[in-house]
Amino acid sequence: MIPLRIGVMGLGTVGAGVFQVLERNSGEIARRTGRGLQVTQVSRRNLDAARELVGDRATVVADPHAIATSPDIDVVVELIGGTTLARDLVLLALRHGKHVVTANKALLAVHGEEIFGEARRLGLTVSFEAAVAGGIPVIKMLREGLSANRISWLAGIINGTTNFILTEMRDRGLPFADVLQEAQRLGYAEADPTFDIEGVDAAHKLALMGAIAFGMPVQFDSVYVEGITALHSQDIRYAGQMGYRIKLLGIARRRDDAGGVELRVHPTLVPEKCLMASVEGAMNAVMVQGDAVGTTLHYGKGAGSEPTASAVVADLVDIARLASAAPEHRVPSLSFQPDALQNLRVLSIDEVVTAFYLRLVVADRSGVLADITRILAAHDISLDAVRQRESSHGEQQTDLVVLTHETIESALRAALKDIQALPSVLQPVVALRKEELA
Ligand code: NDP
Ligand code: HSE
């Protein structure tokens, strides 16, 4: 059988990994697919660097549009990133009859509906395993492995850069900026690292996972997003003293009681004894709760050259096997049949139900704690634990750390407004969400 002819657009961290993995494992891959997978054209701006990597094994093309339109290419792999040029190239490639593989979560979170629609219209496939959680096959797991289940929630550490930063800050006391620089050097961070640290990259991935888990259109704009830039090191320390780790989680939860779903990304306290707490460095993990399977956990490298290439190449293998399947018999991009997607409402953050960690800097005098607990009780918020911590602000002040039981966010916000108005509360209250992931 003739080899699948692949054009790779973008030959950076991931693109170079794809080329290397396909070369190194070509024999093993051909044993699986029954046909070769051959990169025949590549494109990057730095043509010399491209030639240095591929030698005479592939043609180096200056303009990626030439790959998208080439009659000699069966599958285009988009690894340039961003949402403008990448969108044009992907649509162009589809319109020239090529299947597409991409690792670009931003592209699919923002333009997914258009791109999946166009692929469907043309009977082609857009595969994106590498777009979520790097080398962990979470898309395949949600789309195929768990397709018997009604999924009630999933929660994931889905950004390697921020997990790396949080781990290094806690374990080695390193400053935020230094660790971010190291993550960039290691090739984990996005071209614009604010996407990582402000939670946007995780929100892109969560929008895709939510769509596949619940059978709804990709709704990136409705995801609630908080990153890690406002996190204080003393909260990481206090959380540790109370048996919790702080992780940037992406959470998607079905809320039949409220007629919708929660889609949210924010720093979250998780119990130290929970497996998610031990996911360190650039590793990713996704927990999924299905009604038949129960709780499952999927763990692995969430970023980096070859781990991400592993997912891209797996998509290429699937495409090489597609030849004999009619488009209507292929696995749908979002797992559910396109006409069976439901327009589920994404709940506002006010409607989210979760427990909280609160840190208050208060005047160190009697009656303060009583005032705070009275306000929380008035808003129907019950307490799980209260600790007093020595403040670094002097003897007249103390840090109070309060863990609440689950409450609706609007009640917590109303209570915080009243608490903040107390003269004994000296600084803005820190509120972080807490999940037991049970
Ligand atoms: P890099 O910045 O390392 O690579 C981007 C590549 O695109 C470079 O080779 C660059 O060429 C090329 N490129 C940029 N503009 C053009 C253009 N106009 N024409 C041709 N080539 C161009 O990015 P990554 O490999 O890290 O990421 C690629 C994609 O994979 C992104 O969507 C990212 O979100 C995603 N991803 C990345 C992961 C990672 O761990 N890095 C993990 C999972 C997904 P040149 O350098 O010569 O300018
Ligand atoms: N910047 C991303 C991360 C790359 O740090 O997780 C993988 O998607």
C-alpha cells in the first residue's frame, strides 16, 4: 500500500518531535497501520533550521499554504499555533481534500464549530489528541473508551507550565518569574505564556473536553477563568499545613439540579492524600467520573516535544486506518453525532457550588471570629475548620484561615461583602475554591 503522505506546517518543539518519532518508530508504526507514514513536506520560517532537521528526507517549503494545497499531500499537520494563520491553513487544507491533525487547542476552542462543520461537510477528519493534556490520550479516552458512560464530572491538571510553576514554588521556594522562564526554556509554555499563567490555555482544553464529555458545542467564551498570577505563597503554605495542595484545575460538572453544566478553571485546594495532589512538575492528570465505570484517573506528560508528538502520531495512525471507513461510520469529532449535540447552558460562576478556603488578615482582638462566623451562618455557609496563623504583619494582626463546607458561590460572595465591611478585617479577603474530588 502506498504510504500516507504527510505535510507538517510548523517545525518547532512539537513539529520536530513529530518528525523524529515518525522516523525512529517507522517500522513499528507500519506494523500497526499496514502502510507507511511518510513526512514528505515541511514548512517553517527558518528554512535553514528546517533543512538541518529533515535533510533530503522531506521537501522544505517556505510558504505553508503550498502544503495545504499540494496535490501530493494526504494529511496536513498544523503545528504553527495561534488562531489566524492556523485557521486559514486548516480550512484551506480541508477545502483541498486533506485530513487535518492539529495540537492547537486555541484554534479549536475559538473556531472549532466552524472547522468541525467544514470537515463534516467535506467528509474529512480533524484530529486533535495532542491539543489536550499532551501525551495522555484523553480525547480518545473520553470519545471512545468511556463512550458507554453518562459522565457526571471531570477535573484535570491540564496545563504543564502552571503545574511546574506551582511545584517549584512550593518545593524549592523559587520565585514565580524564574520558574516561568525555565518552563519556557523547556518548551512547555505557549508562545504567549500569559495564556498559561492566566488559565486561558487550560480553558481552551476544558472547553474541548466539556464538549466531548457532555455532547455539547465547544463553548470557550463561557468558561470561567482564573489563573495563578494572584496566588500568594503564604496560601500555598497554609493550605499545606491544613493537608491540602493548590493546583490549577479545569473542572467540568453536570448540574442537572440547575439545568446546565459548570465549566471553570481556577486555583483549587485538593486534599494531599488525593492522587491529583501528587501530580508534580509538567505532568498532567485528568479524573473522570462516569456512571458505569466510576472514577478513572489518566496521568502523563502534558507538554514537551516527544510526549506531544506521541499524540499527534497516534492521530496520524488513526487516519492511515480510515481509508476503508465511510465518513458517517467514523468516530465523530466531538464523540456525539453532530445532530445529537445539546445546547447545554454553562452556569455562571455565581451558580457554582463548591467549598472554600478563606484567609483573612484581622485585628488580633476578642470577638472578631464570632463576628465572621455569625455572618457566614447568616448566609447559610457552614464551617469545616478554622485556624489562627501568626501574621507577618505585626503583633496587632493575625491571619485567620477558614475552610467552609460546600456553598453556592453567590452566597459566599454576599458573605464576603459583609465580612469585608467589618472594621476588624484589615485587608481584602483571599478566597480559593476547594474540591475533595471524591
Ligand atoms: P513552536 O513555537 O516551538 O513552533 C512553531 C513553529 O511554527 C516554528 O517552527 C515556526 O517556525 C513555525 N511558524 C510560525 N509561523 C510560521 C509561518 N508563518 N509559516 C511557517 N511556519 C511558521 O510551537 P510549539 O511546537 O510549542 O507548539 C505548536 C502548537 O502545538 C501550538 O498550537 C501549541 O499550543 C501546541 N502544543 C504545544 C505543546 C508543547 O509542549 N510545546 C503541547 C501541546 C500542544 P520558525 O521557528 O522558523 O519561526
Ligand atoms: N503550554 C501548554 C502547557 C503546552 O504548559 O500545558 C501543552 O498544551
